[in-house]
Amino acid sequence: MKLLTGNRARTGEVIWWAGDRWSPDVGEAVLLEAADGEAVLAREAVAEQVNDLALVDAEAGPDGRPRPCHVRERIRAFGPTVRPDLARPGRDWR
């Protein structure tokens, strides 16, 4: 499964595809099949509202919410690893 992510063009904020809109909360993201993700990626790239679009490997986390598989995307989703006080509330990157 995949997640579609990027950065909001105006602010640089990390955002995730939530099915019909972009969200800064990875918990709202939808898991996509690779082919579906490619179609959304192509459409959103034309809109030019998001920079650095990428499809990343994902899985369902222990709470059932989507969770990136690789550490880089987990840090982008949940916050820094060395300062838990700066992480997004209620999120654990591990």
C-alpha cells in the first residue's frame, strides 16, 4: 500500500492525500494501491499546489491509522526523534 505526500507550495507544510483533499494529519491519509496513487499523483502535479509529490510505502499502524513504513516519512509525519516535546500531539514516530 502507498501514501501520497508532498509539501504545500505556499507554506512548505508536510501534507498527505486524504482522498478528496490534502491534510497535515497523516491519520487522515488514505492508503492507495500503487496504480491509484499514480493517477492522483499525475492529477495533483498538474494543479501545482503541492511540491515534491511522492508515493511512499505504508501500512496500517497498531491503531488502524495509516503509517509510513520508512523512518524518513515517519519523521515527516510525526515530528523529530530527539525532541518528543516537538512531536505532533499523540504521535510516536516509531
